[in-house]
Amino acid sequence: MATVKIKKGDTVKVIAGKDKGKDKGKEGKVISVKDGKVLVEGVNTITKHAKPSQVNPKGGIIHQEAAIDMSNVMYVHQGKATRIGFKIEDGKKVRFAKSTGKVID
């Protein structure tokens, strides 16, 4: 299994996607990462029609984020989109920004 370069809580920028460029260039915080897809706050929103339930007694129209492929987002480091690399520091594997060479975590 490949190492995940983007994690929950990271700030990312959308670099590609369908929707005629509507979301391209938007930045947001990663809500979740699963199976090579990411949910980004305020990006790729969809409209769902929900039936009334115990959780949502009125039902109605719900707006929520849809998943984007991880290849369509880039990590934002110091205000710029950058690629991420891995290196060993003090016997521990860490992520670093390729544009600056600085360790992320």
C-alpha cells in the first residue's frame, strides 16, 4: 500500500476536476481521507434530497461535500501549493515540502 501524502486537517488546493473549473483553485481543510479520495471543506458540494427521519424530522434538501480524488489536490505550505516528499530524520519517517525542503510533521 502506498504511503498517504495528504492527511486529515491539512490545507489543500484543488488543481483539477470536472465541474467546468468551478472548484479549481479553491482551498480548504481536509475533513477525511479514505481509499485515495479526500473530502475538502467547502469544495465539490452536492445537493441531496433527504426523506424525513428521526435525525432530520423535516427532511428536505441537504448540501454536503463530495469526495475528490487525491491526485486532484495539492498540499498548501506557506501559502503556496507544493508537492510532498518523505525522508528519514532521527530514525523517523517525516513529510516535507519539496518546494522549501522544510519538514511538515
